[in-house]
Amino acid sequence: MFDLKFLREHPEVVKKNNQRRGCAVDLDALLALDAQQRALQLSIESRRAQRKTTSKTKPGPEEITAMRKLGEEIEQDERIAHTLEAQIQELFSQLPNILADDVPEGKDDS
């Protein structure tokens, strides 16, 4: 089994391997989901940092309302990120291992 980092860096190797193994997983869709999830996670972390920085000061009523709204947005995005992660893992679990170069083509040992 390989990891998503390998898939991001070497999609052509994985596509070729999937062709040899007869696997029909859409790697482009998997990579798109991964990119979407990573961007969403970056956004979540950025807003958490903003909320933490604001909470270190004595916030006024407007800031408290804004931070509550920000917290709700973070929770909503975390649910979306969790769903994306589940979709990624589902597709990723269907990928076969990489075959060695000396393994002959074919459906069985002969």
C-alpha cells in the first residue's frame, strides 16, 4: 500500500499500474477530492488561528458575535472535511498495490 503523497507526486505511475491491474478507480476525481479537502483544512486552521488570536484580547460584544459565527463556520467546514475524507478513503482503499516491473502482464500466473 502507498500513501496519498505518493499518489500526488506520481499519478502517472499509479494510473499505469491501475491499467495493468484492471482497476477502474478515477484518480483524477480522487486527486480533486484530496485537493479540495486540503484547501478546506487550510482554511479551517487559518480561521482557528484567527479565533485564538482574538480570544487572547478582551473582545467586545461585536467581536464575540463574530467569533461565535466563525466557530459555527468552522464546525460546518469540519463536517464537510470529514465527509470528503471518508470519500477519499473509500476511493483510496480500492487502489491496488504497485506491481514490480518484472511481473508479467496477464490475468493469472501463466
